[in-house]
Amino acid sequence: MSVNAQDWSTRRRPFPITVRLPLAAANDISMHRPRYVPVVFKFMLAFAVSFGWATFAYVLSSHWTAGLESTGTRLLAQLLILGIAVLPAFMSVFLATGLLLDRRPVRSHFADGDFPAVSILIAAHNAQDTILDTLASIAAQRYPAPVEVMVINDGSTDATLDRLRSARYPWLEVLDLACAGGKSRALNAGLRLAAHPITVTLDADAHLHPQALRQLVTRYLSDPPNTAAVAGAVLVGNSRQNPMTRMQEWDYFQGISATRRVQSLCQGTLVAPATFSLYRTDILRVVGGWPECAGEDIVLTWAILRDHHRVGYAEDAIAFVRVPTSLASFFEQRRRWSRGVVEALKTYGSLLFRRKLSTFFIWWNLLLLYTDLIYTVALIPATVLACTGIYWLAGPVLVFAVPMALLGNLVIYAVQSRMFHTLGLNVRRNPLGLLGYALIYGLLLKPVSIAGYLSCLIPRHARHRV
């Protein structure tokens, strides 16, 4: 059914109620729960191990720079080493240790009648090539409760609307927007009409694993009662297209997934991406939905954290998406993501001073601005100095950062592979993509991230003068 914009204000749906864990399921969890290790203990252990390694790296590196001529030169050298070697080593060790300590909360077995009804929102703009496959993957879900799917056609100029009209699904509703207003506006239009207590967002080029929706909802039901959102696992579906997508496959499989998993362990996943995530509908409405900005996902997630809710992560609820295939589109995407981090810090910077475990990762994001900058400006000088026999900058990277990055990635690979096998999936062989991810990817990503940070920090009129 196609609905015009002027009809939105006249259509009313019941305000959703909070979904709570069924009593039988809660009892089942308490009877079969293994010995509980407090999250705070896990966090402190991971922090102690990573901080100890970083301190060792910094002290040893300081001895290497002691021979520099002036105090100012030594200070500059130490700041460079801190950003290019010490902090990256700290982050790698923390992620590896956190993953080794992480034990996903046991999911209970829910009866079909315990599952809540779900509204799925899909913002579609010029998605003629992918939208029917996305809908087919929804139709294949093994989900026992009612599902409504609202595809918001955001002013598409191709055959997206025709494809939607040809689809014959009883649960499908189409909202046709005459003019493209952006992803946030489209999702908010669907949110105003969502009938069910749980809202799931999905990109128009995403293909869901057959168990994805069920895994996402059961993770929500099994998580603590203050959970307001759960991020799904987003992986690359077009990795065989070209070298650019092959490298991104490893970024999504290794870096992004591991970071969100450890953030979830520390009770504060910082991004519930609209690509595939679950939200409580009532809380979405309370925080005002998706803001109209470059990083709407991260700003919305931080708004949820600001209101003292928890954001979880379902590592085995998988959506395969199409990632950028060209350098230009990749740069634009990552520049937008970097802008989102700065927008979130500018809007909800007060989260930096909350006494919660999730605050650690807010600071982590702030430190990324520094490490990305140092990596961008110091990598070439480090290489040049090493070629001339001067190793005080390249040495700490090779001795402290590189081995820990290798260790961290091996741990991440083992954890991710084990999760894949439980879903009946196999990790595809992609050695060329791995080589590019290890040697080239950072060279592309870090400068683009810096450009994104600066574009949000520098006033618009100043950028125009430059």
C-alpha cells in the first residue's frame, strides 16, 4: 500500500508497550546459568593487562629516544610514539583480552508465544537491484510472531517503486515519499507508523541469514532489562567483487565486529547501526528518532545511552550488505562515519564523565582522533628514518604494536570462526583481501578519517575560505 506524506498525521497506531522477559524463560536462565564472573572484574583484568603492556612499551621506547638532542625533540618523539605504537598496542591487547574473557549470556529457549511482534523499517533510495532480494531474505526468516515490514521509498528515481509494487507479501507496506529527504527522515516516517513494541531497521541492500531476526530478538530478551537496543552483526555480502570489497570483508569480520562485541561486554555498544539493529519502539520515540546529520546511527545510540539505557550486540544475528566498490564511495562512507563520531562527541560529550564502563569506550573514540592523526603524519617519516638506520620511531611499532595487532587479529579470527560454525557458515578464503587489509587498508582509512574529523570540527565558513 502506498501512503502519501500528508496521510502520516492522520494515521494512529497503539503506543507500544515494553517487552519484558517471560517469567518461565527468566527462571530457566537462573537455573542453568554457569558460574558468574562479574563484568567489572573482566574489564579490570583486560585493562590491567593492556595497560601493563602499554606502560612497558612506553618506558622502553623512552630509552630509545633518550639520545635525542633537545628536550622538545624528545617530547615530540614521545608523543609520536604514543600515538603510533603505544596506544595502538594498548587497544589491540585490550580487544584480545576482552574477547578471551567474553562469555555471551546464555540464551534461554523461548516458546513461540513469548516472541514480540516486530516492525521492520527499510529506507530505500534507488534500490531497484537489491530490494527484492532483501524482502526475500525477510520472507525466509524463521520468526514465530507477527512481522510488519514498511519500506519507505525515499524519492527513488529508478524502478524501486515498481519492484515494490510487484512484490506479493501480505506483511509488506510501502510508504512512497515524493522527494528524497535522506535516510533519517525516511526512517522517522516509518517510525511514526510502527505498530509493534520492537522496531528493527534494515538496509535496502541487506540479505539476512535465515536465523538473523530470531537471534536478534532472543538476544534482546536474554539481555538485562534496561536494554533498549541491540546491534546486529553486519558483514560483507559482495566481497568477491573487487580488491576494495575484499579488504573491507576483513574489516567488518575482524575489526568492527570485535570492537562491538567487547563494547557489549562492557555494557555499552556505541553504535547500533540502522543497517541492521533492534530498538524498543517507545524509547526510539522518546529520544526523537534518528537525527538528521551525517552520523545519525551513532548520535541516536548515544542519545539512548544518555538516558541510562543499555545497548547490546548480537554477534550471531547476521546481515550481509553491499559495501562500497570504489575508492571514492569508500572514502565518502568513512568520512561520514568519522563525522558521526565528532557529532556524537559534540552533542553528548557529557557521557565522557559518567561513571559507567561504557565511558571507557567513549574515551576510546576520542583517542582514535589522536592515533589516526599520528598514524597519518608519522608513518612516512618513520619509514624514511628506518631506511636511513634511525629506528627510534619505527622500532616501537615493530616491537610493540605489530605483534599485538597480530595477536589480536588471531584471537578475533578464532572467536568469529567459532561463531560462524555454530550458524552453519564457513569463513571464505580471502588471502589477497587479508594481505591488502594488513598492508594497505590503514594507509587508506586513517587519512580519510582525519578528513572527516576536520570537516566536522572546522566551521563551514572557515572551510570555504580555505
